[in-house]
Amino acid sequence: MPKGKRHSPEQIVAILRRSESGETVATVCRETNISAATFHRWKSQYGGMDLSELQQLRGLRDENARLKRLVAAQALHIRVLKDVNGKMVSPAQKRRAAGSVVSAQRCSGRQACRCLGLGRPTWHYTALPPTPRSVQLERAILKRARAHRRYGYRRVHAALPRQGLNCGLRTVQRVRRQAGLQIVGPAVRPNTPPRPDVKLKSDGVNDVGCVDVVFDVTQHGTTVKFLTLLDEYSHFNLDIVASRRMGSREVVAALQAAVARHGAPRHLRCDNGGEFIAKFLQAWLKTAGIATRFIALASPWQNGIDESFSGRFRDECLNRELLASVLEAQCLARTFRDDYNTSRPHSSIAYRTPPDFRAELLRQAPDSGQARQAGPSLRRELAIVPNPNHSLGNNQQPARSLIAGGPRA
């Protein structure tokens, strides 16, 4: 019954019952203070009903009203979601979506919060202005993320303490996500079956070196080959050499330069490529006292450290650059090498850099064999190294000495 009326449905049924019991309509209307038209309208609407039927009718009306409200709310919810047209996870995204719906006059703020699952206090929340430290931190995160687009948020977070900045891991993730600097591509490595552990494990710095060849092309279609040399224990990139031809003589020249700067490893791990199984390289390694550790055929996982580095080199450098010449390729490779060694945190060594890792080895045991291996090699058998520009015949000439004080007498 609408508001302002004096009679409830139960009262109306009781009044109609009086007329059915023998009282005249005029008497019932005079005593109940209603008009004859109202009496007959009530009779057409409630005539013949008892209280149980009236209660059932009332229940049906209430249920119908409830269903109408549900349908209206569902229709409003669908309309709001169509207007938003996007995935919303964070409260900030929901707040922006609710603001756009209210500004378009689709619904009220209360209805928008109900449809989007947003609390009204969150809807009315006003963020405080950023502090100078948060501004500095955000600029440092964005600068690092834009300079190294293939860095994940964990690697960016590990590089911040070097700048005197500390923050939570989720802060870096949030700043990069808001700036749209997420890594595009596969983020999860595929699960690989367990492999038999048959390879020689590295016991220290300069114990096992690993080499591999990476291919690329210039913008003119010229093939460029990159020889990558790494220390397996410390993940230190000894060198990256770019050349159009990468034969055994070029490999020997690169190894000789790396040995002169960083010392000689006891073992060299490589695949079965033609440049590595060549007699010229094997003779040089035998003279230098470096044992060769070939991996099994079709088993790149046995040289996993260098294969992983080659993947990072291609993903973070080669895929981003259009090479104009071999000289430019060499310059870019050396720049990547220096950044990889000095500023890039390595997850395999607890997000440290190789120089920091070597320095930590020296601090832990300054007089141990591990610490001695962290510096240049002083093995006497490496004092004379054949020159790669000459064959191994009678015209072999001694190369420069690797020991301070000149060649061995």
C-alpha cells in the first residue's frame, strides 16, 4: 500500500468481509469513512481473498520487487564494466575507473564503488605529495630500467645500493610497472629434465674457462662472429672478440690476450666446433698447459655458464642494436663486457658483480689457493706462449712473458 493511506491489505479484506456477511455497502462505507468508488475498487482487487492468499500475494510482490532490483543492479554493473573496458587489479586502477564512470554521468560514486568492488574511503582518498627521497628513488629506478630494458625488477633492485639508495623489492616492481617498463617476452624459463652431472666442476677463479661463438649479421648482411670468454667460477667476462672470420688462429689470439691480462685457466671448456678442435689451437693449449674439456655432442647444458651469457648478450645487446660494421660490433661488445663485469648484478652469485666476488674471496682467505687463483696466474709453464701469427713449424717465435720481470731464463 502506498505511503499516506490508512488501510492495510488486511484491513481492506476485513472491510470486504463485512459486506459479504450481510451489511449494505452504504453502511460499510459510512462506518469506515470511504467512498463507494473506493469500496468497489477494493472489491475488484481483493474480492474473494482470505488472509492466507493475501499473504501469499504480498510475498510474490516482495519477491518480484527484489528480482527487479537485482536485474537493475546487474544491468548497471554490466554497463559500468563496459564503460571501463579493461582489467583492474590495484586500488589506483579501480579509483581511476570509478572517476571516469562518474564523470561520464553513468552512475553515482556510491554505485560505481559497489560495481567495481572499491571501498568508499579508498575512492575519496587523496595521496600525499611525494617526498624528495621518493622522487630521487623513482628517478634512479627509471633511469636504470630505461638504460637496461631487459633487466628485471630484481636486478634493478640489486643495483640500487651501489647508488646509496635502498627500498623494497615491490617498490621497484611498482615503479617499473607504472612506467610501462615490464619485460616483453617469456618471463619463466621452461622446466628442463634432470641432466647427469658428468662435467668437470670449477673449484675457483681461473680454474675453468669457457668459450663459445655467437653469430649475428650487420645491416648489409655481413656475418659477424663473437667469441665469448668467461671464467666459470666468478662469471667474469674475460673478453668478447668480434670478427668476420673466427678460426683457430683468431681463437688463439683472443686466448693469448685474455691470458696476458687475467691469467691462464687450468681447463678450457668448449663445444666441438671446428675452430676449437683444430690442431693449431690444441697445440697452443698443450704448450700453455691448459687442459681441454670438450662437452658431449648435442649437450649445450654442459657449458651452461657460457650458454647463459650468450643468451644475455644476444637479448640485452645484439637484439637491440643494428650493426653497421664489424668495428661497431666490436665496440658494442666491449661496452657490454665492461657493463656486465662492473655494474650488472649477477643472480647466480647473490646479485654481486664479479670484481666484488673476487674481492670477497681475497678477504675470506688471503693466503689460500683460492685467493691466489683470484689474481693473474704465475704458473711457470705459461712464461712462453706461441705467437698465433706464426705456424707451429720451425719459424715459431716466443711471445711476451706473462710473469713480471720478463721471460724465463
